[in-house]
Amino acid sequence: MKRSFWLLVSLLCAVTVYGQESGNRIYGNNGYYQQRRAPQTNSGMLGGHDRGYAIEASVLTNLKPDAFVAVFGINEEAAASAASNEKVNAKIGEFTQKLSSLGVTSNDIFVDFITQNRVYDFSVSGSKATENLTGFETKKTIAVRYKDRALFEPIVSAAASARIFDLIKVDYIVSDFETVRSRLFEAAVKIIKDKEAKYVKSLGVTLSPVGVSNEKYDVSYPSEAYQRYQAFETGDAYAYTSSSSSKVVQRKSFTFFYDPFEASRFDGVLAPLGIEPVVQFSLYLRMQYEPRKPKEG
């Protein structure tokens, strides 16, 4: 029974891997259990407080990653600790050989020893259940870095052929954070200056800059952007007896979909969203002003 259960889990994990470039970690991320963290955008509150007036700007850019890192999990049990470690290493060795044929070098592979723990089970004799040490379990992860997105499925296939089915996550790597932040800042400053000029010209507002009161950068990776989705219709049916009632329901499957931040929430978008998951960088900038005092004659 135990072997059949693990076979079922492995098959389910394999289906999940091919269905999305996110990883099994999605089952524990924000999209599964709670609302996704959102970047700060314009509040719409520009005046009417002690600090004078404010002009806001929120800017977004969508960037394709420079590289990807897929992380797989491997665990094996054995009666002895050394044996469980050898079984894990055998899978890793087979996997790395297949990665080499795909052009992935040893510099792009890292094995992390996670844990090695004792495994206990119960033996039952009559009405007595006794817990006993039954063996050891070794757990490791293997991270694989690649630049060509087309390599993703061949890498997953190589892992599956080595009996590695747990794709934990896929990290999206953007190298030049400083350049991205500079571009966002320049765009936000331009938006604020354009708004200031429009207010002055169109509404006759007189404003004198005081200083920046808020500057907040944010970044959202695709692993955070998948939302749970389930669609079905059903009726209600109840069975009543003299002592109790019961209702048996069928399992309804669900899936996930990529749900990035929409451009309409921002003043400006530097790079538009395409059809594939990307890394989303944003900046919220708030400039403080006070009414310009008339010149003394």
C-alpha cells in the first residue's frame, strides 16, 4: 500500500511539472491560501493636510529574466543512513549525466544537503502499538541554472527519467537591479514634473517643491503571481434517515493561472506585458509641495 501511494504522488507531481513553469511550491504560496501582496500605487490623496500638497507617480516595467534556476527535491529511505545517502546520490548522478548531454555544465548545477533524519513506524501486537526505528531518510535539493527557456521541459524530462519528480520551484534571475531602478526613477520623476506643469497651467495652482516624501521599489516574481482557479456547478442533495443525514461529494479538480499586475494600476509602463511570465518591477514616488508664497513687493 505504501509503495502504491508514493507512486501515485510521483505521478501527480510529474503532471504538475509539465503543466506550469512555477513548481510545486505553488501549493503553499500566497495564491493558494491568501491574497497576493500588491505593490504600492497612487492613493489619490494629493492635498488637504498639514504637509501641504503632494504629487504621486507609480511606474511598472516587465522584464524577461536573464536566466532561470530550477530546483528539484530528492528524498530516499533505507535501513542505514549511508544507504539512504547513496540512493539519493545515485539519482543525482544519473540526472547530472543527462543534464550534461543538454549542455548544462557542472558550474550550473548545485547540490544542497538538506537533512538526514531517522524514520519511525509502529508494530502492532494485540492492543499494543510499539514505535520502532525503521531506518533513515536523506533529503537533498539540486539547483539547475539555464538561460534558454526552451531547455525547461528537456530538463524536467531528464529529472523524471532519473526518477526525480519533485520540481520545487523555478527562480527567475534578473542581474542588473541598479539599471532597472534608475530607469523607473527617471520615468517617475518625469511623470511628477508633467503632472506639476499640467496643474499649474490648467488649474492655476501654484506649487513650491519641498522634498520627496515616499520612494518605494517593489518586485514581483512569477512564482508569486499564480492564482488558484476552479470552475464547476453542482446541486444540493441530502439523504435523511431517522437517526442521521449524510452527503457524499465528488472531488473537483482545480488548476492555477498566471495573473500579473495590470498596467491600468500605474501611471506608466516602461516595457509592456507579453504572453509569458516575467519579473515585474515597480516604483511608487511621492513628491511633497507647498503653496508658493507671493513675492513681497
